[in-house]
Amino acid sequence: MSQQHQRVRSAQLYEEAKQHIVGGVNSPSRSFKAVGGGAPVFMQRGEGAYFWDVDGNKYIDYLAAFGPIITGHAHPHVTKAIVQAATNGTLYGTATEHEIRLAEMLKKAIPSMDKVRFVNSGTEAVMTTIRVARAYTGRNKIIKFAGCYHGHSDLVLVAAGSGPSTLGIPDSAGVPASIASEVITVPFNDLDGLKQALERWGDEVAAVMVEPIVGNFGMVMPHEGYLEGLCKLSRMAGALVIYDEVICAFRFHYGSAQTFSAFPEQDAIRPDLTALGKIIGGGLPIGAYGGRAEVMEKVAPLGPAYQAGTMAGNPASVLAGIACLEVLQTPGVYEQMERQAIRLIDGLQNAADKNGVPITINRIAGAFSTHFCDHPVTNYDEAQDTDGEQFARFFRLMLDQGIYLAPSKYEAWFLTTAHTDADIDETIAAAQSAFAAI
Ligand code: PMP
């Protein structure tokens, strides 16, 4: 087992970073504020399931960059695609054939997407689906679910889950009350709550926005029949259904939550629009949205809803995305990630039990969340009602043994195609001593 890590250079860089970059980080979810504060780790290099920090410490990576790095760092097939893109010039401001090929791959895997548009981030994808739904329905309000994070555009920063919740700001400053008043928040996994909201505001609601499998207050499955009910109630009210699959798509299988075998009634859970990001860019910036042709035809240049992007569909992101999806088409990769996740959570649960630490683990295929509590976690309230201080101590103890987790009790652990049995064994051994110490 590795020694307690020294992170002297990270601490120096953090002091320097704070002088130039707000909070020293370019995304608040990278800060260590919720796990005891101090310097976050500055990484230098990644390969496969590992990365190394600026002090030379090696970590087994379960962050996977908050999801995208599903094939591990610097996968040779993805790297080759990025080099090819760089060699040929990174941006033309014109159409390219590669964009068609990636769009075809997405449509094939996610059949509810008749038409696709590429953007640069999950935030942009979600933001635009809302605009398109408003343009299509002529209505303004949206319904979202408490604790679900959908990026940082104004409308969805109400009761916004993971990042904001971690820092205690679920409702962001700077979002005008007039905008927040267009958002209705209801609890996840509670059809009655949704029904009541739709009864009250139904004819004003443009869309119901949901992560079909939640990834932002831990990993949370919808109850049986929940998505069917959600789609049915939304349709009856004349509202569109938008799935935010920024985390879900290509995470659990080659496809998205809406085509996952856990949901056999796929026609009954088909959304009108879907937002994508993360994995589909193979580690480079990307987002995409798509859906029913009739709805997507509202988008410029065909329709009156405007959305554009200088970098949208850029060759590097698109080629990296295609390469990443090609790796994910390799037979057995998802089964392997799931097998590793099962071994790992068995080990974590045993270690926690042995040391009398109550823990709830929610696993979906090769991803899972650990909640320091003795009750199930099926909605945001239950995810909040967990021991953040215990998580923070666990996080630090794992970090010092070279195991990198997301610095938030709300974020998931992600397996990649690169994690080996030895990595899992090392992680379980580290968890045993971490649970013993807390
Ligand atoms: N939707 C979901 C479900 C997400 O998890 C995230 C990011 N964690 C986003 C949207 C926003 O994506 P991005 O950070 O690429 O803007």
C-alpha cells in the first residue's frame, strides 16, 4: 500500500492559482471546500486508470473527470484520433463529414433522436433543449426535480444538486426571481408530486426535465414505473419530456438510460428531447441535443429558435468522441466494468460493516455512489440526510492512500475500461484501513 502522500507542490500551486483564477479552480466541483478545505490536487499526467499529481504521487482514478474518461486516460485509439484532428487543423468554421458520422452513431444508439445538433458542453445542450421546448409549445415554465443538476444555465440552477449542493448553494445568486419563478421543483421518484404540479400549472409547462437515472445526488434509479408515469403525465398536460443524459448516455451500456435493459417498456419512456455530453466527446469538450424531428425543426436555420456555436462540432471533439464510442463497442467492456464495480462495492460494504460504519451503496452497472447513512437513498432529501463529515474523512484517508474519489458526497464513483482486478484489490484494502480509521 502506498505511503501517506505529500502534496507540497500542489499546495504551492494552489496559492499561486488563487491569485489568478477565482477560487484557484476553473470549476467549483474541483475544490476541496466540502472535504475539509485546503489545496486541491494538481494533476500532471494520466494513463489508463491512473493519474499522477505534480508531486509525483500516483492515484487510482474513480473520478474519470466526472464521467467522460470511460476508456481511461490517454487511450491509444482516442489519442490517435485527437492527433489526427490536430494535424489536419483543429477548426474550420465549416461543416465536416465527421459530424455526420458521430450524429449517426448517436442516433443508432438512441433512436428517439431523429435529429441531432452538437454544442460544446452539457450545460449548453440542456439550456438549448429548454429553449426548443419553449419554442415548440409556446409555453414558458419547466418542471425539474429537486437535487438534479443540469449544468449552470439560469433556469436549471434552482434546487440544483451535486456541485451547488456540495457548496451549500442549491439556488444560485444571480438568477433573477423572474427566471426562478418559471421553474417548478418537485421531488424525484414521487409521481404524486409531479401530478399535483401538473394539475396546478400544466397548461403553462413547456417541459419536464429529468435525469432518467440520477447521477447528481448519488446514483439513483427511478422506481419501477416512474419514468412511464412521468412521460404519461407530461404528455397529458401537453408538456414535452426532456431527458438529461449527460451522465447516463454510454455510461451503463452502449446506449442511454432510455434504451437500458432495466427499462423494458422503451416506447413508454421515450422522451421528446435528449441532452448529451461527457462520454460522447472522448474527453474533449462536447455536448449534443436531439429529439423528434418535428420538435428539432424549430431550431435555426430551419426554425425560429436560435442556437449557434463557433466551436460546435469541432473536428477534435467529434473525432475523439467517435474513437471513444468505437472502444465502447468492443464486446465485453461494459460487462467488465460492471464486474469490477460489483467486486468493489462488495469489498467496500464488507469493510464498512466490519468497522461498524453505516453505508448505503447505490450501484448501476459500472457506476455507484456511497452514502454515509443507514437508510436507502432514493431522492434528494435522503441523499442530503447523510454524514458529510464522515464522507470528508473517508475521502481524505483514501486520497492519502492513492485512491482518487470525487470531493463531494453527492458524486459517483466511475469504473473505466482500464481498471484492473489489482486496482480493485488495492482500493478495497485502502477502504478497509479508511473505515477502520473513521
Ligand atoms: N447535466 C448533467 C446531468 C450533468 O451531470 C452535468 C455536469 N456534471 C451537466 C448537465 C453539465 O455539463 P457540463 O459540465 O459539460 O456543462
